[in-house]
Amino acid sequence: MGREVSESCVDSLLIEMVSTYCNRFYANKSELAARRIEAIGYQVGHQLSERYTMERPRFGDHLEAIKFICKDFWSELFKKQIDNLKTNHRGTFVLQDNRFRWLARLSIDQTSENEGASQDPSENKAMQAMSMYLYFPCGIIRGALSNLGIPCAVSADMSNLPACSFVVRIKA
Amino acid sequence: MQFFGGSEISPSPPAPTATGNNAHMMYVFNRNGVCLLYREWNRPLHTLNPQQDHKLMFGLLFSLKSLTAKMDPTSAEKGNLGVPQLPGQGCSFHSFRTNTYKLSFMESPSGIKIILVTHPRTGDLRESLKYIYNLYVEYVVKNPLYAPGTPIRCELFNTTLDQYVRSIA
């Protein structure tokens, strides 16, 4: 059982959500926009983890919960699993997805070759615009883990697209 | 009626054949005549400056579409010559050929026109143009950083397009 939604609809909705929050609701206040988007992701992740752990027993430890996020949760959301999981065994986990679905079609506007010096600021602006799209998945992971009883902080790193890493720091 | 459905890029592209680019150049216009993309792979002769070139191309297609619809011997109801028609209305012309090049054309229901100029012995490129339209949808329309109606500057789209055009027989 389960209703289906076209993936293009979800993609377009997410694009529009980020664009609305960044350009209309909190124009020039990107910190606030980011926080709102992350809060929306938190709610979504909270509810999704409730749904996807319905018939499972409780998780033994943090690692089990993270593995659930990497395998079952990620496959439900993105039809693939996390490609690489690293940990320092002290509460920090790095989840790496080599081809993150929501960023797969993102490409920067090509700046003209004449602008040598001004290429850096415009590239930074592009990177900043791109990073806004990562707050929602970070919120989802944070919401899912907090519903499983693991408060944490999640940040994302997208230095080499389309691969993307999510860093989960569990609060002691 | 043309259908542009399917979320996966379809049809699957033909197997790559010769190396080197087979096409001369390509234009993409939107419904209002804005040239969204102009790509040139092999064009030894330039006669006009880019603005005039784009305007001429758009005007030519507009007139050709109107003319072909008006001269259609099979359909009973025809608009008046020069009257703009909705995309998909009237008979849709798809290519013309001269002794030195062949121009293939496709218009989507949303008014996106794709023009591909190749060498004269190219076969029917309608399927290829549909594939290029799907590439446009995937890498341009779904790119979060692209604003509709502005010229296309998406790297992913350009590289995939170059790769595909190279493989058209």
C-alpha cells in the first residue's frame, strides 16, 4: 500500500521551496532562510522515520540507527543506499552519497573567460546558492535520528559534486 | 499529436559511430523568440552577426510554419497567412534540405523550438530532436539554478549535448 507521486513533482516542489524561502520570505537573510528550510526537513524526517520503522524492533545502539539511515531509510527516499560510511567511533559519522539524487542535475552558470579576478566572488555566490539545497536533506536526517532517540547536528559538504557527504555529530 | 512523456531519458540514443562532430550548429528558441542556446561545432561561413543571425532564423521558422500550414492540401480549416498559431497546430514541418546542409526542426507543445543543422545526407532526425528535448528537460528545466526564459548556461547540459550530437549518425 502506498500512494505514489511523480518524482518531477517532488523535484520541482523542492526547488520552488528553496527559491521562495531565499528570495521572497527571507530575502537577504540567508541564515534565517536556511534555518527555516532545515526545520521543515526536521519535521519531514521525524514523520518519515516513524513510518519506516513501524514494524521493526528498537535499535541497539547509535551505529545500528545510523546503519538504518544509510540503508533502509535512504533507499526509501532515494532508491539507493549510502555509498560510504565513516566514523571516528566517538560520535561523528560521515555519510557519503556518490550521486545525490536531488543535486544530480545542478550545474553552475558558466562565467565568461574574460572575468579573471571576478570569477571568485561569483563562484562563491553560486556555491552559496547550491548549498541552500542541502539544508532540507540535513534536516531530514536530523529529524529521523532525533525520532529514534539520538539528538544530533547534521551538516553537509559538497566539495565534489555530484557526490555529497553528510556529517552527523551526535550530542553527548 | 506529439507526446513528450516519460521521466527517463528516452528513446535510448543510437550507438556512437564516427568520431568528430557530425552537426554544424544548433539553436534553441523559446516561445517568445529568445535564443536560449546557440552551439556551433563546425561552421566555416558566418554571414551575419549573432543577433541578426538569431532573428533571421526565428523569423524564417515562423514564416515557414505559417506557409506550410496555409498550403496544406489535406486540411479543411486553415488560419490566415501570417497569423501566429499555437504550438502543434497546423501541419508541422520538420526539415528542409539544400545541396550543402539539412536543417531539422522540432517544436514542443510549450513552444520550445530546437533547430539542428547537419550535412545534407543526414536521415530523419525527429527521434534525435526528441531526445535532445528530453535532455533539455532533464538538465535545464530541472536545474535549480536555471531561471526560465534566460539563455542556457548549464555545463551538464552542454557536455551531454555535445556527447550526444557526436554520436548521431
